[in-house]
Amino acid sequence: MEETLYSIEIRKEKDVYIGRIYSDMDGVKEFRNPKIEGLLREIAFDIQLALDAFSARSADFADEEQIEEF
């Protein structure tokens, strides 16, 4: 089964790149940077943080389920 985790939109207005990421977990976030490399770094970092936090919550939930089984 496929599921879209994030949609990313990037555009340029004058001298600034604008990136928006859309997700069910975090809603919409907007980033602005004069350099495309900086914008992509910010977006990747934010997504990584969100996925790490989600993985940690999933692991905690899995640990609780194992405790209840005993």
C-alpha cells in the first residue's frame, strides 16, 4: 500500500525561494531562503526531524504493546 507522507512545492519570487511542505502529521509549513541549496537543506532537516519523532513515538507504542502481552 502506498501513502503520500509529504508533498513539496517550491517556487521563486523575486530573489527568494519559497518552499512549502504539506503533510497529514504537521499540516503546512513554509520556508524561505535566498539560495535553493539552503531551502532544500531546511526542508530535508524538518522532514527528518518529524520522521524521527514519529519513529520514536511508534517505538514507544510498540514497547507498551509488548508489556501488555505478558
